[in-house]
Amino acid sequence: MKYYSFLFFLLTLFSYAYAQTPTTIPGYYVTNTNDTVNAQIKMPHYIFSNKAMLIKFAEKVTIVDSVKGNMVFKVNDIKGFGFLYNDNRYQFLSKDFGRENAFSASTHRFYQAIILGQKSNLYHRLTTVDPSGRILGITYFLEKSNGTNTAIYLFARIQPEFIRNLLKQFYKDNVVVHTLIDSKFQNKSFETWQNDIIEIVQAVNKL
């Protein structure tokens, strides 16, 4: 029994170390003076999985420098960073979308840029999953070129009509896109709604 307890302890310790010791991948960061610097970025992973733990980038990113060692940048330190991982390009920008009220938490963090357009941007904030990996909810931020923004919360119990009305209100100056908005969010599976959001923002930028 002691042997198996010790073995379990070692496996647990190994898995924790694996999750806390990220892979180093090539990327870059952008300084507050708009200089782009090539760098090695630490990529954290989930326990017992090779899946990237992107949520770890919300508040900070660790850069590995051959001379200076590890450098940790927070949202006030740089404008953003990016990297290529598993043939996918990722770009994170330091954004502050303000507070909903005096008691709400700060929204200043690194957001994954999904779409950067001339008229509207789409940023991914958070994807919540259950232990089996099933998506429970997704949070986005929409932004106009003038800085106006709104949060979009997608989860199973939200009514599609609420999402459509929110988008039409946000894009009230782009009435042409309202027909497209009305045609979306018809599937009862909210996990597919993220594709609808992307298509709508892409359409706005083409108008």
C-alpha cells in the first residue's frame, strides 16, 4: 500500500510540474514604444494534456532571454505579444475595456485578438469548460474603431433573441448587417454561436 501511495504521489508531483513547466516557443512582444522584439515565450499546458493553457496569458506572459533570463511582462508593461503554435497564429493585446460599475473587477488584461478590422474588433476573453472538456460558456468583447465596446456572454441558458438584440444595438449604425444578425443563432447548440459572432464582425468590416 505504501508503494502505491508513493507512486501516486510521484505521478501527482510529475503532473503538477508538467503543468507548471511550460514549453518554450518562438514568438514576439511589442513594447510600449511600439518596438517589436523577437522572443521565446513560455507556453503553459493543462495537467495530463498537451493542450495549451491560454487562460494563463490573461494577466502576464513569461519571456525567456538568453542573457537576462526569465522576464515576466504584465498588461501595463507591454502592448501585446504573439506566437505560432501548432500551425495557428495567436495574438494577444493589452486592453482595458473599463468597469461596468465602481464595484466590478478591472477588465484590463491580455485578450486574444480574433478579428482586428477597420470598423470592428473581436476579442476572446474566456472559455469555461467542465471536467470532460465540454464548453459551458464563452466570453467575448466587441470593439468599434472609436473605442466603444461591449461584452458578449454565450452560455447554454441565454436566449438567442437577447444576443441578436444586443448586437443590433451595438451595430445600430450598420443597419445593413441587421438582416444577417437576425439569421444567426438559430442552432440550439450555443457552442456554434461563436462562428456566428465571427461572421457578423467580418461582415461589419466589409461594409
